[in-house]
Amino acid sequence: MTTLTETLTTEEQTTLTQLEGTIRDGWHGFVTVGEALLTIRDQRL
């Protein structure tokens, strides 16, 4: 079975790794914003 990363070129794999880092770095902020939005909604603020 061939996985996606096995079919990527070296350049594509590098780009993917960088993008995954960006996603990982931004995840906490994304979750925090979502929680804030839920609180605003739930408390009808």
C-alpha cells in the first residue's frame, strides 16, 4: 500500500511539513477563539 507521503516529491514533503507546523502552532489559538465564541453564544452576550 502506498501512502500519500510516499507519492510526494521532496519539495512537496518539505512544504507539507512546514504547513503542518503552521497548523500545529495555530491550533491553540483556534480552539481558544472557538471557546470564546461558544461562551458569547451560550451567555447571550
